[in-house]
Amino acid sequence: MTTQEMAYAEVEELVKGFKTLPAAQRKSMNEMQTRLGYILLLFKALGWDTSNINEVSPAEKSAHDEIVKLGEKMLASQKERQSVRSEDDLDRARNLDRQIA
């Protein structure tokens, strides 16, 4: 089996394994690290040199996690906004619009 075939097989096994995890466990996994692992395997499969790719720094991880939290908050606010009628609660609707923006 060539290096490329081995890398593709490894990616396939990782994807299968990830899909079999319970939803709560999948959610708790660090998305950024998981994606980086898949990307590195694909680069190897293409024959690219990955030795000079740096690991994710704590600052980058922190920034990523904060962006994810803000995105989740925005989605929750949008869902709540859909349920608030402007005619019934104009102040709440405006406040949600500001939070989303």
C-alpha cells in the first residue's frame, strides 16, 4: 500500500470513528484540532511536506473557541428573534436585533 493510500485509509477510519461517537462526545471535541488532523492527513496523502506546519497555539485556540461561542450565541438570538413579534414586544425585538448585529 502506498503512502497516499495509507493516508486516505487513515482519514476514512477517522471519519468513521468520529461518526460513531455519541453526540455529546463529538460536541465536546475540539473542532479546530480535529479539522487540523484531517487536513494534515490529506496533505500527506497528496505528498506534501507537513513537517513545517506548526501546532495551534493557545492564543489561536482561545480565539477560535471565543468565535465559536459568539456564533452559537448569535444563532440562539436569531432563533429567539424569530419567535418575538415586533408588534407584541418592540423593545425585546430591537434588543435582539442589536445583539445579533
